[in-house]
Amino acid sequence: MAKSINGCQPWGYETQSDSLVPLLPNTNYVLRFGEPAGHVSMPFKDYVKFVQINLKGLRQDNQYLKKSTFEFLHFANKSFYSIGWINQDDENRKISEHKGSAGYFKCYAIIYPRSNLAYIVMTNTNDDELVYEAKDLLRSRLK
């Protein structure tokens, strides 16, 4: 049974012996020094807007930045990673991905600018496999 704080904030879950075990709300989530997340978080609706702005920006100029600026952020370094975004840009597909974690809460976003499509996977567990399985399922449907 899923647990929440005051009925609205989900608890984190830890994988132990192939089971998800809830973590108490006062669990001290520790990020190692130098990790980029730095406890930055936002409501899901705002993250959806952020991803939509990036998707639209990779397709055309918008009220925030020029298309060339979004291209630089996502694809300046064509060798896999560019300014926070993992990328793939070849004749078959152009993809930009970002993942983040605050320990037991994980987020994964992928943008397909040529298809005008993006999706987000969020979990409240430390199990990377769940995120990758969801990502792979969504990717397989796009082929």
C-alpha cells in the first residue's frame, strides 16, 4: 500500500530483497558533494511545462530563447552529453534525454524534437531498473 505524508506527498521506497520497503518521511536523503541536483525540485505540472518549453524550443524560436540556444543546450557537444542533456543526433533520430535523482525519487525525460514528442517518467524508489523498464517500454512504442 502506497504511503504519503498528510495524504499528498509520497514516501520514498527502497528496494530490499526484491521488495519495495517504505522510508519514513524524516529519512535523511543525502546527496554526495558535487551532485548536480542539489535538492532542486518542482511540482510535476511545472516540470511538464519545462519539458514542453524545451521541446518547442528545439523546433522553433519561442518567447524564452532562440531555437539556436536550445540547440546549443541540447546538442552543442555531439559526443553524447551536452550541458545537462544526453543526446543522440544522426540521420535516423534526434533525441535529448535528462535524468535526475534525489536518492529515492527519480525523474527521466526524453525529447524527440523531429516527432514533436516528449515523455517523462517519475518514480519514488531508488530502483533504477523500474525507470529504465518504463523508458524502454515507451521507446519501443516509438519505433
